Amino acid sequence: MKYTSAEAAKYLRKLNEDYTSLISNEEASKEFLASLGEDPEAVRPEYSFSDTQKSLDILEEKIRKVKHAINIFNTTHTVPDFGITIDEMLVLIPQLTKRKNKLYEMKSLLPKSRAEAYGKNGNIIDYRYANYSISEAKAEYEKISDLLSRAQTALDVINNTETIEIE
């Protein structure tokens, strides 16, 4: 069956939720308590060990196949205008985000700011000076911000248009 990358990711999320739900249900029903004198059959929760294990096996296989298909897609498809695979783009975007956040702080600093006062009566004052060009930091911030935006948009386009074949 064919899915876009975005659809495959949603399908994978659903499979993982189903798996987690089944594990949770198994935890809740694999054993139970009955008071002395109480009929255990009257309080026994519905649970089939073999049916649960079969269901888990089926879900695990589906999860593996979907993850594998997504991984193959991500390592073989190139992002237009970037010349890198989706897999590389998934590394680049967090790198750009981290750099953008750092540059935001750098572009927001004042060239000179009061750091602290100490000494008798606080008469000695330290100043913190930017050791770089704040205007260069602003320019680099804009450049990285634009690149990040273009990268995210390019990835969104692929995720919502190109398809993956999943058994």
C-alpha cells in the first residue's frame, strides 16, 4: 500500500499506540486478586495469553515494516535544492535550530552591559563586553533562520507529496 511519509508516520504512531494499549491491558489483566472465600471465577478478568502474544507479534511485525520503509525512504530520497537525503535533513534541522537559538542570544546582547558590582560600598563595577560584532550575529541569525525555514518547508513538501510503499 502507498502512503506519504506523513501518513506513514501517523500510521506508525497509531501502531505504537495500539501496542502500548495492548501491553497496558495485558498488565492489568494478566493477574488478579481474589479474597479468601470469594469465587475467583467471578472476578477473573478476560485474558488470553496466546491471543495477546499473537496480537503483539502482529503489531511488532507491522511496526518493523513501517519503520523499515520509512528508513529506506529517508535514506534514498534527496531533498530538492539541498542535495542531501531526508535522513541527513533530519539531522540538519536540529543543528540549525540549535545554532539559531545560540545566535538569537548573541544578537540580543548589548555591546556593553553591567555585570556586577563589588568591593567596599559596591564601588568597583565589572562590565561585560561583546567580543564579536553584534551586527554580524544578527546577519548570521537571519541567514540561519531563513535556511531553517526553507529546510523545514522542503521536508514538509516531501512528507506530504512523495509516497512510500509499505507491505
